[in-house]
Amino acid sequence: MTYAIISDIHGNYDALSAVLGDIMRSRVDRVVCLGDIVGYGAEPGKCIAAVQGLDGWTVAGNHDHGAIGQLDPSYFNANARRACEWTAAVLSAADRRYLAALPLQRRIEDGDRRCIAVHSTPLRPEDWHYILSIDEAEYQFEQFGEPVCLVGHSHQPVFWQLSPAGECSIVGREYLRLEPGRRYIINAGSVGQPRDGDPRACYALCDGDRRELVIRRVEYDIGAAQKKILKAGLPPRLAERLAHGT
């Protein structure tokens, strides 16, 4: 089985459609979406519809909750708050119901493969903490029992490993081979707003039989996405940053 792991789409349908095209060409069996379908970008409804049509599993992100009133707008910085308010105003009733029904985390069992999928952290996902350090990753490993935890939120791909001896380390950002007896926290980066200096849309492709995972980078029409953001009256910074991957 082959799996695609997508996260942090953020209303950027140009990026999402390019990634879904790459996923289709890769003949993926299932897709895991780690949340933040909306927020920042100008086409939240189209992104929700596309994710709804996927065969797989989806969890909610903080921007998804913000857009439907389940997270206080004061949580966000000024630009994100403006985007949250704009998104809330343009979502349909059906879009809102879909986002409201998404769980904060899913425990996935597909045959003999087990993992947990969450936008932020396995412990208290509703607090929207980030995993950015070895200490935080080590602590979060204690909060789940599955071999693999899939996360998003930081917009930066990174693979954390816990060895059989209990040693936590970063073991890659582009390619990972899943070794028996070791546990992993996998961040798949961001489809719609990468923040690791590479502006291309980013997602992870996992070959379950070979136990290999690779980060895929997909070119898309950044200029088109920027124009839609500006036309919607959203903060210009949200358009500018797409060109730089920051």
C-alpha cells in the first residue's frame, strides 16, 4: 500500500490541485490529511471539497477550528486573524459542518500498520503546541503507543526517531526508512504555505511495503495563488510569503 500524507493546505487550491495531480500519478492507495485545510488562502471551499473527495483519513487543524468559531481569534496573529475572519465569512453551511465534524486525532489501523494522525501534538492536541525541539519530541513520544505519529502545524518537514534505547533524534527531512523496533514522529510539511525556504508545494509519500517515506516537492502556479489572495482583500503578506517559502 502507498500512502500520501498532506497537511496545511491553507486555502491554496492551486497548490493542492498540483499535489493531487502528483498523488494520482503516483497511484496512491490512501491519503492522510493532517488539517488546516483552510486559512490564509483565497479558496477554502474548493480545498474542502477536494479533501472530502479523497479516500483516507482527515483531522482538524487550528485554522479549521478558528474558521468555525471553535478557537478564539485572539490565538492568531494579526494577519492570520484577518484570514480567519474572512474565511469564516465565505464558508458555506456545509463547509462548516464538515470542519466541525473532523476529529482532533485519529488512530489508524490499516491491516498490520498502525499510526496516530494529529495536526499538532498527540498530547492535548486542542492546545495547538508545536514539536520543534528534541526535548519536545521526546516528551510527545511518551504520549502515544503506535509506531508512528503523523503531525503537521509547523509547515516544515522533519522526521524524529526514538531508538530502542530511548534516544530521540532527527533522522532526516527528505527521506526516511522505517526500521523495526524504532518509533517515529513524521512531519510532512505544508502543501499550501511551506516555511522551510522552498516555495514548492510539499507532501510525503510513503511506500508501506518497502517501509520508505520521501518528501515530494511539486511546482505550482504561485502567481495565480497570490493574485487570488490580493483580489480577496486578504493581507498582502500572505501572498508575498508564498514566493519565498517562509
